[in-house]
Amino acid sequence: MSAVKPLEAVARDRAGKGAARAVRRQGQVPAVIYGGGQAPQSIAIDLVRTRTLIYAGGFKTTVFEINADGKKTRAIPRDFQLDPVSGVPLHVDFLRVVAGQTVTVAVPLHFVHEEAAPGIKKAGGTLNIVHHTLELDVAPDQIPDAIEVDLTGREVGDVIHVSDIKIPAGTYTGDAGEPVANIVPPTVLGADIEAEEAALAESQSAGAADEKGEADAGESKDEEKSDKE
């Protein structure tokens, strides 16, 4: 389970675009803590710290103890905005963690024991991943860091469904019959690659032929012009 992480913040008494821009100019990220039957609280958090947490992974499955001017609040990130060009964090939304409540989070899937899957190790098959995360309805203090998917004994053609996975905590919010991965034979991907390479070669050949034809036509016109002169 993810440990609760401390996060220092500064309380903000102003909201709105102008106030948010002022916060960003100071090297901070505007954020808000909402939910739990309380009024939203505007805060500012350090830009470098926020960027590190987001890009380290697992940000939206981590419970933080936010210390804003001495007032501590446990909350979990629900959403964040990044600059589309620079990738710099622009805003973060936190949801208060209240005793007895559950939250819906997307937990990453980790596929393990690939070396023990005959379909991959011996037959040369490829693991085709359909879903990289599963959405769970889970208590905030029981959010798994990841969900392991055991590939031991898997053969070519095997399909792994949600129902085949042991979920450590919480409840899957979707259909238990949903496939998350399958093992495809090596010829499937190989044939696709060969077809793409053949199509590319044909296209390049056709382009070269067109260029040669245009060049020959140009030379013929030049020769005709020279003869007339």
C-alpha cells in the first residue's frame, strides 16, 4: 500500500486567474482541496516538488498529508493540468480523505514472471497488453501501489481477464470479464511488420519510378529544344 506522504503548502486567500498567475510567478503551483463536506481550500505548492511527484509516477494513487500554514489535511490528487508545450504543472485538484469513504483510482498493472510463460519463453509469442491500469473503488489507506498479473504457465492464445487477477484491495469498477492482455503468436506481429515494410518498399519504388520518368521526360524536351536550335 502507498504510504502517506507529507506535502508542504501555503494557504491562499485569493482565487481566480489573476491570483493563479501571481502564484506561478513565485515558483509555485495553485491548487485546491475540496470535498469531505467542507468548503474548498485554495493553496499553493512548490513547483519543483509538484513536478517531481507527478513525473515520478503514482501521483494520483498517493494520499498526501498537506500542511498549509500549520493546518494538516489528508487528501488525494484527483486531477492536474500541465502546460501543453513545456509540461510544467499548472494546477492540482485534491480530494479530502474522510474516514469511511472510498475513492476511485486507476492502479497500474505490473505483468510478472514473463520468463515462466511457455508461450513467450519457448514459443516466441508476444504479450499484447490491452489495459495498463484498472480502476478500483478502494479505501484511501488501502490503495495498492500496483496490481501484479502473473504470467506463469501462459501459452500462445491465452487471454487474461480481470477475473483472473488477484486484486489486493478494493473492488474493480468495470466488467470482471474484461480482457487485460493476451499472448499472440510471433507470426501475427511479424506478418504485420513484413506487410508494412513491403508496402513502404513498393511506395518508394513507385516514387523513384515517377521521378525517373519525370527526369527522362525533361531530358527529352531539352534534347528536342536543342535540335530545333
